[in-house]
Amino acid sequence: MIQGIGIDVVDIERFSQSLERTPGLLERLFTPGERQLPTASLAARFAAKEALAKALGVPTGLHWHDAEVVKSASGAPSFLLRSSVSRAVDGAKVHLSLSHDAGIASAVVVVERE
């Protein structure tokens, strides 16, 4: 059964400008492993975290670093969930799709319970 669906889109140039003008934003939003990625990939990961929060009903107390976007050996994205986000997901299956093209990054998240 689908518990929630979330989608988010990010203008990559605007996101890049936000990172440049706001000291500490990169560190606040992303784990050390994510920070090494190009801006378009960071924008997609930000969209993924926002989409996950929406799919969960935007519960309070979620921490940005508790949802890390990682790639499988095949290249498929998924979340590595920790602490606050793991508790909010509470064993549900989380599906993630990312894209970035034409200056826009997007993410769709589906939270599914058995």
C-alpha cells in the first residue's frame, strides 16, 4: 500500500547561487560523501530529501544528514536512512527516482508499506 508520494524540482543555477552566498549551507544539507558531487547532482539530492519529507507528510524533527542519497552498483539511487528519518520511515520501503536536465533537477519518492 502506498503511504505517500513526494516530488520536488530544483533550478540548478539558483541552487548553485544559494550554495555560494550562504556559508555552511553545503555542510548543513549534505553528508561528507554527498558534498564531493557536482552541483547538478547536489541539486537532485536536495530535491530527493525534500520529496522524501513530503512523502512522509513533512514530520517535524527530520535532519538533513539522516537521509543520504547513495548509488547501488548498478547506478540506481536509493536512500541510506539514519536516526530521525529512519524512525519516520519506520520500516516502509522507499523508492527514489532522480533526474537533472535542461537546468532542472527533480526527484520523486514513493513510500510503500506492506
